[in-house]
Amino acid sequence: MDRYAEPPEERNCVTGIREGQREKLLEALRNHGTAFSALARQFGVSAGLHITDATALVEILNAEDRGAPLTQAGLGHLVGLTTGATSSLLNRLEGAGHVRRQRDDADRRVVHLHATEGVDAMVDHFFAPLVDRLAAVMDAYRPEVLAQFEQFVTDVATAMTAYAAEVGAPTS
């Protein structure tokens, strides 16, 4: 399936999009990133967490959603902390009742990180109004447009993750 909305002759031959469109899309993606970061900070504030602790908690939740719980080393890599600093961060989150550590059944040396049930309620409470607003935005678009957008966002995330790996940046 051709993902482009316009015929090939109307596309920019190098990038596959019209002139000016790339700049607008890149700006929109930057604005999304800025808004996403601001929401993460505000979530941390509402939960009484430092931004690093909130970021770590979100990474733990994301990993669980993917079905691949993080280890302490994996979390430290993602949030850019040393082993000792990551341990202190986890002690704070565990002490606050947000995280629990669970040994792997196959290899007892491996400890996986899991968010507690209370965290799910806290996240749902904070983000439910946003989810409703985003649903209203999506309702304005046809399913085939949303499918194209989903593919675009997936492709962008894949490109960004690959680039981050190339330059040595942590990736989720």
C-alpha cells in the first residue's frame, strides 16, 4: 500500500513529501515531544515525585506494557543513572509503595521491576481526562487516516530508536 496521500509526481523525489511539509511535520513532532515532557513533569509533581523518579516509573510501566519488565541495570541505562543512583531511586520508589522487585523464576540473580497496583490507579487518575480528549480528537478522523497516521508514528519512533542506538543514547 502506498502511504502517500498525493500521486508520486506531486511528491518531493528525495524525501517523498512536498516541500515545506517536512518542516511542518518536524515542528509538530517537536511540539508533541515538548508537550509529552511537560505532562511527564506534571504527572511527577501530582504524584509528589522528582522528575527522575517519575521518568523511571513511566519506563517501568512502559516495559511492563510491552511484556518485558525492566531490571535495575536496564532502568539505570534508560534514565542515565549509575548503579548506585539507580539503587537509591528504586529504594525511594519502593519505599513510597510505587515499585516492587521480583526475582526471576528461571534465574534468581535477575530481579525484575514492577509497578504496584496503586501506581495504575494514580496514572489512570492523572491521564484519564487526556485520554478522553485524545479520543475526541481521533473521532474527527476517518479510520483509514488514523491507520496511516499510526503507521507514520510507528515509522518515526522506529527511526528515532535506531538513531538513538547508533549514537549510544538510551532507548526504551
